[in-house]
Amino acid sequence: MPWDKAMKLSSPSREEPEINLTSLIDVVLLLLVFFMITTSFVRESKIGIRLPEADSSGAVELSEPSPLTISVTAQGTYLVNGRQLLDSRPETLESAIRVITEDRLGDRVTVSADAEASHQAVITAMDVAGRLGYVEINIATVKSGKAQQ
């Protein structure tokens, strides 16, 4: 019978696996802290812009013409009410607006720009109009030739 005792193999006792949630909770809390720190709660200052809307039903007639129109060409030159200026300096634009509008400063102004005009030239025109007291600056839109067909 000593032989029976030698053949008896016992299986090792199995321990139940233990899930440690401590490290998982630490990771979740670190992610929460990271997202709270990187989130911006400051509201940036915004410029109120009223964008023009294009109407595809047909030409829209204006009730009254705009008293002042500043056009910006592709080369960056300015036209004030259809009259081309000598140069494209802001001082020249300002004096031309003063001469054309005389005592009507502060009315409405429309800025229309060529598609190839630089943004800086358009911003300069808007800046000059704003310095002269114009509070309503409209930006003209033109339908492209492809959309009209």
C-alpha cells in the first residue's frame, strides 16, 4: 500500500482572482482632473457680425441707395462712389471720404471688394470708415456667373 500513497496526486488549491479597483479609480480621477484643468471656462470676446444673405429668387431692389460706397480692386486701389483715388494710402481714402460726404459723416457705408483683393485692403477701408464715425458698415455680395446660369 505504500504504492497507493505515492500515486495520489493532489491538485493545487485554486485561489479566486482578485480584481484590484484602486489603480483603476486612480486613473479615472487623474483623467477627470486633467480634463478639468485643460477645459477653458473663459468666454472669449466676440465681434457681432451680421452676415448678408443671398436670395436666389431674383434681383432685390434697394429702397434707397447707399450714401457711400467704397470699392476695393484686385490691385488694392480704392474707389469712393465710383471715383478712383490717386493712391491706396489710408490717409488718401479718409480725405476722399470727407470730401465726398462733406457733413454727412456717420451714415451707412457699403464696402465691396473684388474676389482677388487682399483682406488687408478691405480691413483698412473698414477701419478708416470706423474712425470717421460710420457705425453701420455693409459688405456687398455679388452672385457669381456660374450661379446665375
